[in-house]
Amino acid sequence: MKHISEVLKNNLSNFKNISESLDKKTIILKSLKKNMGDLGQHITAAYLEKNNTLIIESINSEASSRIRFEELRIKKICEQLGFVPKKIKCLVKQGY
């Protein structure tokens, strides 16, 4: 059985990594929602995967296909944030 100080020490270092990842995901989503005009309201999630693929989830397939046509605009927004995704995938959020 581990001592509580060991558990806290290990979990706090993981918490920092999770927090940094969450901050990056939040910045991407907020920037896309703000800078994509009317399409921004249809974006439900946006995050960067480990293989440098930007995943953008929207509320329906119509919005998703409209977002696909904005690839250059999306890359410009990402460049302002300090990264350029290798690939952009548009998905429909399940449950809507």
C-alpha cells in the first residue's frame, strides 16, 4: 500500500500535464468559435491529437461540411495560436 504523500506527489505532476493540455484545447476551441463567424456557433469541440491532427466536432453534418471548406482560414487561426496542424478532420458530435 502506498503512502498518501507518494500518491499526492505523483498525481500532482500528472495534474500539471492535464491542466496544460486542457488549456491548449480551450484556447483552440475559443479561438475557432470567435474567429469563424457564423460557423463558430456550430463547433462543439476542437482539439489537437498527438499526431498533429486538428479534430473539429460540430452539431450536424451540414455544419461539418461547411467547416471543411474553411481549411485555409482555420490554419491561419491556428498559426496565430502557435501551431499549424498537419491535417484537419471534421466530425459530427454524436448525441445531437
